[in-house]
Amino acid sequence: MGIKRNAGRWGAGLALGLVCALPTAAEAQIGILAGYNRDTLAEFLPENGFDLTDFTDGYHVGVFLNVNLATFSVRPALIYHRMPELVAMAGDEQVRFDIDMLEIPLDFRIRLPLPAVQPYVLGGPVLTFPSSTFSGVDDLLTARPVRAEFGVGLELDVGFRLWPEVRYGFGIGSLMESGVAIGSQVLRGDGKPRHDALTLRLGISF
């Protein structure tokens, strides 16, 4: 747990460094965000007699800094992402657990410079720092898995700015190992669970 806490502090420091490195002369907005995520544990096939939750419905909240450079912009963020109600099963025995993640996405946006409604496409990496309150799962989580996310959104000027978005992220590498202890048995299967995520998000900036 100490290693993961230090990783989280390192991640927050990286986000702060990204913010400080951005050009001060550019047009910038600071905002908050929140939304729904449908998280999927992909590319893992449990052996007969075992099961692992395929997907879960969670949520995320965070802060972001958007820096506009003409029609191109850079947008780092710091996000808390929760994956609740995951279950690993072996026969009649089961283990319920959650996964929490501190995430640092770095979005690159290309937008259409329209007066009030500005549609845009985005993409970029998401560095994640996962943890779980269930120690048997926390020990199996990868230290810093990465997602590649792509999406579309609108930047709406209504006196302040609204940022509705739809995003999809593909895990690069595994989120966790498969050997969760379930009573007297250990979850086995082919592959390692990768984290994919469908996200509906709303940001607000001033």
C-alpha cells in the first residue's frame, strides 16, 4: 500500500508539473468534471469453475486545465475513477471488491472554431494508479497501467463553458493479475484482465 500511495503522490506531482509547463500566454480555463463510466475487464477467460465480473458501472470526478492554441488545445486533468461491485467466483464461494484509480489523462483536442458551439475530437494517454481496499486484489494490481482514450465532445459557451463528452479507452497492458484468492481456491484463467472504459462526462469551466 505504501508503494501505491507514493505512486499517487508522484502522479499528482506529474499533473502539477504538466500544468506549470504549459505556456502562460495561451488562453486557459480551469474546470471541474464528473461522469459515468462503464468499465470492462477484457482479454481474460476464466478456467471452468471460475468467474470474474466482465463489466461494472462506476463514476468519476476531477479537475482539469484546458489550454487553447488556435483550433488545437491541450488538456491535462486529475481524476478519481471508481469501479464498484466487482466479483470473483469459484463454485459457491465469491469475493466482492472495488477498484479505485487516480488518473492523469492528457487530452489533445482539435475543435471547429464556431461562435457558441464548438464540436471537437480528442485523443491521448491516461496514466492510472489503481488500488483496492481488498488486500488480496490490491497486491495483484499493476503499478501504472495506461489507457489510450479517444472521443468527441462539444464546447458550449453559455456565459460559462460546458463540455459534454463521449469517450472510449483501451487498456494498454494488464490492469491486474488473475490469481485472486477465493476461499481455498485461486482464480485461474487465460490472459490478464485489461481495463477498457466507456465514459460519459460533463465538464464545467469559467
